[in-house]
Amino acid sequence: MTRIPNASDRPSQPGRWPLQDAKARFSELVRRVRSEGPQHVTVHGRDEVVVISVDEFHRLKGDRDGQALVAAMQASPHREIDIEPDRSIMPVRDVAL
């Protein structure tokens, strides 16, 4: 027997999932993230979370090794400016031990 899909088989709006639907059909939500992009999960009609792919997560989060910062600084037209602060010599007092 073939089941006929009804309106409750789809999110209320494209890319929007009421929490109950997201929980009940999590595998489908994950498939849609992969094929359609980020999916919003709503609670009481308000967006609460967005489910994104791991690739999108890594792109947004950036790398943790600082390479992006180093590359940006090296590409700066102001990279020749000396930003090291001037150091003043502080007097040192003798200490008897």
C-alpha cells in the first residue's frame, strides 16, 4: 500500500521546521541541509536554531591555527609599518640578599 503524502509531511515554509517536525523527521532535515542549505527550526513560530552542514560550519568558524590572520596581515598594504612600541628604560634598584 502506497502512502499519500499530506501537508504535514512537509515543513510549513520551505527551509522552516517546527521543532516537533524536526525531531520526528531529523533524517529528512539533514538531507535537506545537504541538498537545499541551512534549515531553520522554529519554536512557537519563532526561529530558534539553524541547522547547517559541517562544511558551512567550518567556513563560518574559520581555522583555529591563525593562518587566515597571518595571510591577511601579510597581504596588508600597511605591513611595512613598525608597530612595536618604544620601550623606556626603567631604573633598577639594588636589593640586598
